[in-house]
Amino acid sequence: MGRHSMRSPLILNNETIRHLMMVAFSRKEPETRALRAQVILAYASGTRISTISKCLELNRPRIYRFLDQALGMGVLESLEERRGRS
């Protein structure tokens, strides 16, 4: 049995979940935006980070970065890709 996450849980309302689902499974959205939405949805549903990493074939530091941005900036604001050193 693994450790429990020290990271804060993401609590999403129904409207936010609906928006994330549309972004995550849209063919017209950029790939990075869809990946961010999939990671946020999976984490909010209680999936472990190592499982998300294996299923989406992403490395764990990238998932941590997505989640830190979602927890810090807000879920919908974190979907936008930021260029540079921020």
C-alpha cells in the first residue's frame, strides 16, 4: 500500500466537470490543453498520480506541474499553456 498524497484535493462543481470533459475529449482542442483537462479530471476523481502517469504516458513531474497550476491559479485558468519561465 502506497503513501497518501500530501497535495490538497481538487473539488470540482458540476459545471466545471462538464467543461473539462468537453475539453478533454474534444478533437478540436490543442493536445496540451486536452491533456491538462484529463489529468485534472483523473486527479479530482481520486486516481493516484502514478496511475495517471501510466495511463496517459506522462512523467510525474509534468503531472505535478499541471496539478500545482490548477490548485494555485484555478482549474479553468490552468488549462491555458504558458510560455517561458513561469
